[in-house]
Amino acid sequence: MLKPTPQSISITQKTVSTSCENCSKLTEIEGQRVCFENGKIIRLVEDASAIPLLKMYCHAWQRDKNK
């Protein structure tokens, strides 16, 4: 019987852009928004700064054809 081998999963974090809402790479897992980009999982978080930087569009944005 084959034993499963653990795989290291790289998870990074970035702030949510306005383009995330209609992107096919956006997924919600257990209440957390994540993005799958080039084989990596990116956790999306709100910008908590008092004056948030204007991050309108993601460089890897991909339109969701289901919306």
C-alpha cells in the first residue's frame, strides 16, 4: 500500500483588490477568501490601514465567465 507523502503548500497573503470580486481565481474556503495563482495559494485580506492604498486591479486578473 502506498503511503501519502506530505506536500509543502506555499501560502502568501495580499490585500483584496476590486477586481477580485469577479475573478475566476477567487474561492472562499471556510470563510476565508483565497486566490489560486500560478500554482500558489494566496490568502486575500482587507486593507486595515487608516488610509488604504488604491489597489484597483490584480496583475493576474482572470474574468469569471460564470458571473
